[in-house]
Amino acid sequence: MRNKYLVAALALVAFSACEAHADNRPLIWDVSRIGDNGLKLRTGLQGSSTMEPTAGVTTEVLADDAGAISSVPLSIWGSILLHSSRSPASLRTTQAAMDYDANAGRARFLLSEKRSWIETAAMDVVSRRTVALSAGAEGKAGIAASQTFRLEFPDLGAAFATTGVADSGARTFTKAISIEKKLTRRATVTASLTETDRQPTASLRFDYSVKW
């Protein structure tokens, strides 16, 4: 019960803070649940220039089974748009991003390409490739490459996605499939099945986002 109150209270505080500091600027706000006792808050601002710069902070609040907060990881992130080309039926973008884990002292730099096109009147296809370089405080570095393929059904508010991630630092290959369903314009529920080194894990996630 204490966990439920903790999650609800933090969500309310985050939402109130976002409203208080909107100040007519585009505000990014995303809340999602992590496991049974965790909450993830992602907030930031998006600029209006052609490079669409964004920057913000991600905070995770993790509690144990008794309801006591066990850790509060914090990271700083940002991104810019390097290239964008658009046609009536397709879109292609290239983006650079960074993420700094303040608790672990680990930085990650990403370069990603996203392509989407209208396959039929009822289905869109999205392909995303990402290469990430990470460096830790202990001097260790690693490269991770990922490929995501999505089938989106706008009329149903649903999507099916498959993802593969090869990580040289962790020496793992992760496969995942997921099904997403929009409950409202701002709320989405996602069911996923992930497998790393033949160890499958199932998860259910709820996201709610607000943007001004």
C-alpha cells in the first residue's frame, strides 16, 4: 500500500512542477512504472529551431518490497536533429543524442536513423537503427547496436515491434517483441517479452505523457 501512495505522490509532484514551469515553452513530461515498486520520471524542454534540440533529466525512484526507497538513479540527456527528409508517404531522420548517468558516472553517445513510410491505408512501417558508444568512470568503453522494426496501425491505436540489441560491453545479444495499445491520446500500455542469453522476461508497462 505504501508503494502505491509513493508512486501516486511522486507523479502528482512531477505533474505540478511541469505545470508551474511550462512558461509557454514546449515541455516534455513522461511517467512510467518500473517493475512492481519503481517509478520513472522523464522531463525536459524542446527547442523550436530546425535542429529540434531537446534536453532534460530522467529520475528513477526504486523501492523495496517494504515500501522504503532503495535508490534514486538520476541521468541527464539531450539530443539534436542532424538530418530530415520528408515526402507525402515517408519520413527519414538522423539524430544524435547523449545520456549521462550521474550516479554511475557513465556517459553514452548515440547516433540513430529512423525511417517510416505508409505501407497501406491502415498500416505504417517504422525502422530504427541506433549505434551507441558508452564510457564509464572506470575507463571501460563499449559499443551497442540495435535494430527495431515496427508495424503501426493508426486506426486501431496499436503497434507490434521487434528489437535486437548487440552489446559489446556486456557481451550480450537481446531480443524483444512487444505489443502497444493507446488507451487515450496521452496514455499507452505495452506488453513485452525480452530474452537475453536465453533468459526470457515478461513485462507490462503503462506510459502517460503531456506536452505543451
